[in-house]
Amino acid sequence: MYVKKKIITMLLLCIAVYPRLYAQQVPIRMLDLRWLNQLDLHEEAQAAQLWDILHTTATLQGIVNRDQPSLYIRYVVNERKQNVDDYWWKKYRQKGQWLANRDTLLCSSIVDAVVAFRNSIRGVVVYDPTVASTSNIASSVAGIDDLLAIRYDLSPNSLYTQLVLKGPKLPVRCWLVNPNGTSVFTGQGKVWQTNLASSGSCKIDPYLWFMEHYLKKGKCNTHYAAYYIDQYWLTNPTRTVANHHQLTNHDYFVSKKGFFFDLSPWDDEAATDDPQQTPGLDRSVLQQLLRYAYQQNKGEFCYIGGFPSWAFKYTQHAQGRHPDVATEWEFSRIISAYNAFKDADAIGLGALANASFWQHFPLQKTYPQAWVSRETLKQKGLLNADGTLNIAGKQFLLFYVGDYDSSSWITQTTPYLWDDPNRGSLPLMWCISPVLAERVPMVMHNYRTTATNNDYFAAADNGAGYLLPGMLQEPRPISGLPSGLDAWKAHCLRYYKQWGLSITGFVIDGEAPGLNTAGLDCYAAFSPNGIVPQKVPLTLLHGYMPVLRADYDITDTDPQLAAKTIEERITKRPIPFHWFRAILKSPTWYKEVHEQLQADNPAVTWLDGPTFFELYRIYLEQHPDAANGNINMP
């Protein structure tokens, strides 16, 4: 007995002292959910089956992957019919890679996986299938209290039956529905288990309950939040790509003990999924959530995963008043006013799995990048010996290679965009938000370690996360809070330093104020080599930082048409520096656009990011009118 005790003590000591070594010895369990992609989502029962399995799986992953990578799933398929989870698994299973020597065990089902991790789970939170918002409240509670989220369903094959009524008979630690299946959130009287008057909305009362029992008591990690569609998705699961339920995205935020919500940003109409509520009620509750986060975070930024589910809610697509982009910007305007940004998992490529697993990927301390010197520009013949410009007749072009402000988008597109065989054939400035390293560090590492000499990296909109920076400036009428610029500077500096960034390739201003002097000073502190906002003069030198106003988005898929659009735009601009934005275009497309431009107008010169911005800075230094913002479009 003494020897056995001693061995156990030594083992526990090793786990405590060498947690990473211990984690390397624990087998990874894998759950194959690819079969869910074959379900007919026009069938109500099959859609519900998919929802239930993925929701419970995501909450299980968030719990068991919180401290070490333990459970991996195979599910997400991109628009090219490639299994994204298999792609990343195989890449890092190769010899010498992070997962090369890890043993794996296959779980035959979600029930099998739950049984395997039974000791890590305290029980379940059961939610109401007739009150859609309770599904997101269940994800919040699941992460905070180490519970599995399970939808109430008495049918013989439901997960509620398999896991609660039968099988492991997991204890219900939190009911968001009565045990007999009737609703506890009725939109009448008082909010369940509180002294609060009901909001009059079955959708909103669960949020008030959550704020009373969790947010006010400081139980939630308000540095993390998730904006994903609730079980309203089940009303029309085929409206867009099947995996836009985004349940697989929940696991990371469950692991962080963050909070989940799905609320309209508009104050001039009732939420389209709750038309009987008082107009603006959704927005009011959204602002309450954000204010709690701001207060508990002491002004530090809240990381929000997700994006308005515009195909389902809150836009003209759902019989609302507002267009899609306007809804995107209004949501961005609100969260920015409370020191929050989003990692924009937008529709189409919005599904992401296994972020709770990959968050443990070991990154390098830094990923430096070199800047071009003026001596090098002289050697290239772009500067004269005396440092003056030698660019007569040339038109310089730079593309914002985007949009990579979303963990889901970059993870899904890597197999066919980054891996394009023509990558490296000409300079490309890949604009990637460095905050994506939180959920998909393995993607960020892969980009840097496989980049060619022609691949350069700048930050995507609008730095280390997508917000509207004008809403950080005082006055802040939505929130009434003090300036958030110092907090944004501190937040971005950390990421820019780690990833060797000095350019912010695009600054979306949307319906927010443009950058004022304080806002420009803020960006100059972490993005000294250039920014490209929307609401600034055409040209500007702010201290040492070159500022160029954003120009056109090139949307043509045909390279010849794209080249024609670029040529037409260049002829209308009074300066020889031209910025264009393209979204999810391949290196092959850029190569063909470049070839067409060369054939049509050899004066158009395609530059890398550092050369473009350093030349532009010199141009501003040598042209005072341009530096002072006094050049306008004709």
C-alpha cells in the first residue's frame, strides 16, 4: 500500500510540475461527425438531431479542452468540399510537427465521448426548445459551470433521453425549462428565479436571468463573448450553408467561460425573430451585456466571436428594415463604444471547429518581418542618390489581400488560397488580423513558416480585431464612456510586436466618425508604417506615419475586367500611389491581373507592402501639399 501511494504521489507531482509533458502522454480522443453532413436538413427530425449532437459536442469540447488538447472532431467542410478539420489534423500529424507523436482513440459516438470524459463533467444544463434564446444561455452556463448543454426532448433517441434519462444518467444541475417540458420563461410576471419584472419578451427574459445569476455575480469571464445564432436556426436550416448553425464555434468560448448572445443591434424596430417585443429591446439588452463586460474588464477589450446572422435575422433578408452591411456596421458601432471587437465569423465561411483544441498550439515568441531601407530603394532605382524620388511616369499599385479578419474564413480557405501553386509568383500583402492567433494559432504559424519572399503580412481591419476606431474616440454618445484609445493601443501593440506588423492595411470607419488627431496618434503608436482609413483626406503624413485613403474594392472574378477597372481608376487619381482591396482572391487571380496590367500599361508597377509605403512616405515628405492633406480628387 505504501509503495502504491508513493507511486501515485510521484505521478501527481510530475503532472503538476510538467503539465505540458503530461499532456503529450495523454491520448487524444477523436469523434468523427462527418456523417452529419449527409443528413437531410429539410427533415425536421434530422435537423434537430444535427443540432443536438453538435451543441452537446461543442460544450463537451470546451470543458475537456480547456487545459489541454483532449478531444478533436471531424466535421467542417468548406465550399470546395474539402474537410477542413482533416486538413489541419494531417498537417500537424506529420513528422516533427506538434501532434506527430500523440496517441489517438476513436469515440464511436457523442455518448461514447461523454462517457469517456465523465469525470470532467459536473452534469448538464437543459434548455427549452420553444424559447430559442435559451440555447445560447445554455452555452454560457455550460462553460461557467462545466455542464453539457442539452435540449429538452423526450423522444426515444434524443440526447436528453440517452444522456439524462438513460445511459450515464447525468444529473441536471441547471434547468432552463421545467422538468415537465413547460416553459419557465413566459414573458409575463417576474423573470423566473428573480425579483425582476419580465421584459414582456420570452426571448429577452433568459438574458435578464443570466445577468442576474451570473454576470452580476462575477461568474463569467467577460473578456470573451460569442455572437452566434440561437436555435432559431432550426426554423430554416437550409437558408444558407448547412454548417452556419455555427455550433462548432461554441467550444472555444465555452472553454473561456465567456457569454453567448444573439441580439439585434437596431433601436428603431423590434427584432425580426421577436416581432412582438418593444422596438429596441434587443439592443438595450446587448448594451447592458457590453456594459457589464466593460466594467468587469476594467476597460480592457472584450473579444467577440461571430457576426450578425443576416440571412436569418435583423436585415431585409428577414423582413427587417436594414441592409446587410448596415447591420454589420451598426453592430460594430455598438460594440466599439464599449471596448469590444469581433473576430468576424460571417456567413458562407463562418463555421470553425476545434478552436478549443488548437488554442494550445505552441507559437513562437515572435514572427519578425524586415522593413525596406532607403538604400535598397536607391539600389532598385526608385530613389536618386540624393534621396529624391525617381518615379517619373510610374503608377504604383498595392492590393489589400483580404478578408482575413475571421478565424473561420482563414481556416477554411487555406487549402485553396494559401496553397495555390502560384503563391510567391509576385508580391502580395496578406492582411490578416493578428488576433486570429487566439483561436487558430496553427493557421497563423503555418502562414509565417511557409511564406515565400514575396509574401508580406499587414494587419487586417482594423488592427488586432474588427471594430470602428472612431467609436473609441471621445465623445462616445452610445456608451458615454471615456476614451478607449489608450486601451486599443495597448491591446494592438502586443499583437503587432509578436507578429512583426507595422502596417494596418485597411481601417473600416463605417458609420462611425473618422479618425481625429487622437485616433491617428493611437494608430501611429503601433502601425507607424502606414494605415488606410476611409474618412481621411486622400493623402496625409501624420508625424512619421503615412496615411492613404482607401479606394476601390475590386470584385471582378475575370482578371481582364479587374485590370480594366484598375486602369480606369488610376487615370482618375492625382497621385501615383493606388490601393485596392480584393476579398478571397487566389494568387493565380492576382498573377493574371498583373499580367493583364503589364500588357495594357507597363507604367503600372506592382509593389510589395514595405516598398509601397516607404516610397509613399518619401513622396509625402517631398510634397508638402500631399503631406498636409491638401490634394483632392478632381
